[in-house]
Amino acid sequence: MPCINCQQEVTGKFCQNCGQRTNVKRISLKEAWFDFWSRVYGFDGMFPRTLRDLTIQPGFAAKKFIEGNRVLYYGPVGYFFLMITLYILTISILNIDLFELAKVINPYTELKDGSGQEQFNRGLMGWIRDNQRIVSFMFIPFYVFWTKLFFRKSNYNFLEHAVMVLYTQGHFQWLSILFLFVFKWTGYYPDVVLFTTLSVIYFCFACVQLYKMYKPIGAILRGVLVQLMFWLSLFLVVSILTTIALLINPELLEQIRPSNN
């Protein structure tokens, strides 16, 4: 039987050449619903399998993708940006003010209404909101660099290490989204220390599964070092960029200078 899309001969449920279904029926509500979910889930349940395995065995999922299996799971880059998009959509749907959220996450910084610091922080939060995908993706090279350094015995190249980093950082956004709902309903957001600790645990869990050439305790310690060095290097880069920005535009210093009034 010829494929209705590419005209190649087909012997199964899908065309081996282009992936077109052979049992397409007339357009109806039932058929449209089936087509919608087949695209969301992917062939043979790709999406739910990705969710399940990145939850219970993230290192194994990354390993399968690195080894060349491109059918079992969503690609790491696509999955990462999908989760960032869902996070942004959740913020928009729940109408969450990122500035107010930041004040709850870091209650030790008191800003007076209308002060220069408040205006500066609101502008910064607005820029981050509008460029969330770029900002989030910029963090990835830092993670990958330190992962490659501390797990160099694995002989994975930079992009192969990036697979695990993209999967884990993308999948952890589910917890971020859950916390957004908690914040919207209760006004409470889990302490940043708790959030960071859970992130470290999940990352180390994936490291133990992927880097089998290390003993579990060794993989865990290296995973913790990756996280530690990531935050230190990120702080250093942000400090340097802030200094450069202040040198270029000294007026910013007046905005962020604490007020004595």
C-alpha cells in the first residue's frame, strides 16, 4: 500500500520513510482528538516515557540518548526549552509578579516603595521575565564545563555531558512550577536553601546513574562539587558584568545605593 504522503510502499502502521500513519480516517472529533494526543505524546508514548524516566532514572535516560537512541525520549534541548516555556506560561497565567516573588524568596532585602533600588530591581525582573529562555540557557555552559571537568574519566565530550545537564535542569522545572502554584495560593515560597538542596540531590542522583565508572559516593561528591563551582563561577561572572555595567553607566550606582531615609 502506498503512503499518502510520500508514495513509498508501507507495510506497517507507519511509513518507514516519513512516519505518516496509514490508518488515517475521516476528520471527526474523535480523530482530531487522537491526532492531537499522538503529537503531544509522540510515537509510542514518547512524552509520558520521558516524564517517567527523567523522574525515576534521569541518568539512564541521558545515557540512552548519548548512546544514540533518539526514539525513546524527547531531545534534551527541546525538552529544556519546553519546560522553560511551561514555567513562563505558568507565571503569566497565574499573573505572578516576579518582583514580589523575589522578595518572598529573599526576605532579608528590604526595599522601600518608590526607592531607586526598587525601580532597579523591578526593571531587572522585567528584563529577566522577557528574556527567560535566553537567561536560563546561558546557565547551561557553566554546568556543563564543571560537569566535564569533574567527570572527565567518563570520556564524554562537552555536548554529551550537556545531555544530562539539559535533562536534569529542564525536568527540575516541574518543581519550580509546583512552587509557583503554592506561592499563588498561599503567598508562601519554599526557602531558597531547600530548593537548592533538592536540586543538588536530584542532580547527584542522575550522576550516580550516568557515570557508572565512579563509585556512587564518588559520583555524589563530584555532583556536589559541580553545583558548588557552578554557583561560585556564576556569582563571579555576575559580579564582573555588574562592575562593567556600573563603569559604563555610573547612574546605576545611584539607583542601587542604599537610602538612609
